[in-house]
Amino acid sequence: MSTLAKVMSKFRLAVVQLQVSSVKADNLSRARRLVREAAGQGSKVVLLPECFNSPYGTSFFSRYAENIPGESTQVLSEAAKENEVYLVGGSIPEEDGGKLYNTCTVFGPDGEMILKHRKIHLFDIDVPGKIRFQESETLSPGSSLSLFDTPFCKVGVGICYDMRFAELAQLYSRKGCQLLVYPGAFNMTTGPAHWELLQRGRALDNQVYVATASPARDEAASYVAWGHSTVVNPWGEVISKAGPEEAVIYADIDLQYLADIRQQIPITSQRRDDLYAVTSVQEGSS
């Protein structure tokens, strides 16, 4: 392997677990500062949490919603450019044509927006005695897969509840993604039960790296996020994990290690495509 290939086969990923408040300007300022901190530690890709600019909840989506481009995406663009990183901008409430979406934007090191992913699967759950939440009361779902290229690898994007749907991760993997990122805000019921388990499952099944970014936990919020932002490797091991508080965590993504895993356990070539298939109805955006 050439020296250049060796360099490009590894890169540092940073996951920002942001303490989100009710003041949008403060959230944007904190995010910008922590992106700068992450870049200072050598990160080439930086991931922000779901609803990083606003509290999470159906009562907040319309109040904090913006057009894209808008105030929050302008800050993301500037942060990506000034730090020369690929910035996965968590998600923000987006308003477009009278509808609201839970939307992730991605910016390249030149500050240009290279992707917009609208959450495909809306978080509508009812666990009696524990939690009921209905995103569909205010939000509309997205309708496309979302992946983007970096000089290191292709990256697939989902938001929170999207992670529960194994088919999406399988499609991203088959389209060449080696890293899947999920800004997400699991709660105090689903977080301890499923947050890490789902990430390890998606990583192991598809032999990819998986990274999740949660808001930091705020016990006083109407929706209490679990926190514990995480990075999992293709062997299904947790290689970096935050606690509940605000933090930036790091993981060195090793694509040669990923290739070795796929060679040792070659499930891609062993699939029985004559018996089953997972296919996409619509092509992804990139």
C-alpha cells in the first residue's frame, strides 16, 4: 500500500454531544466552538446531535423551524469552512412549503452544502406507562436515502428512529458506505434498552463503522435525552462512548481494518441473492 493510501485509509471522527438549551443563539455558538475544538484534535469529520439548535419536542418544532438555507445552516457552513472539516450538522426543524421536517444538512470543507437528509421514519411510539411520542403530529417524513462522498469513504446518513430500520443500513452498505452516522435523541426508556444494541447490530450486520450523536442529558427538559453518543467498529465493538454530560468524543476510523474484517468473514459475497434481496424503490440523494 502506498504512503498516500495508508494516510487516506485512516481518519479521525469527532462526535459532539451538545448541551442544548432553549436559546438558539447559544446552541449555535456552543456548537461552533466545539466543532473548532474537534478540528483542533485532528478530526476530519464532525458529527452534531439531533435537534442541536433547539429543544426536542413536538411543541418546539414549529417555533424553532427555519428555511434551508437559514440562520443555523449558515453557522454550519462557516464552521465547516473555517475548520476545513466535513460537518454533519445533526438535525434542525426545517420549514418548507408549509410543512415541517427533521432535517440533517452536511457541509464540506469548502463550506458548501453537499447533502440534505430529511428523517425518513417518524418517531411515533407508545410504551404504556413510560413514554408516548408522536412526531407525525407536526412533522412530515423525508422520501430519499442520503449518502455522501469524502476523500476517505462514503458515508450514509440517518436520523434517530431511522436507525431501527435495518433495511436502510443494508442499502447504504450495498451502495458502498463504510461509515453510517445517526444524529439521535433516544430517551430514558429506549436509551438504556436499545441505543447501544441497535448501533452494534447495524455495525456488525453490515461490517461498517456506526456513529451516533445525542444531545447531552438535561433532566429539566420536557424530553430527557439518554446521551451516551457512541462509535462502534465493524466487529461490533464500542470504541468510543460519552456519558450523559456534554462532551466531544473521538474515534480513529480505520478502513483497512474494515477491509480485513470483510475479508475474514465475507458475508457480502456469501449472500444468497437467489433467495432474498433488499432493494431501494428510490435512488438516494448525494
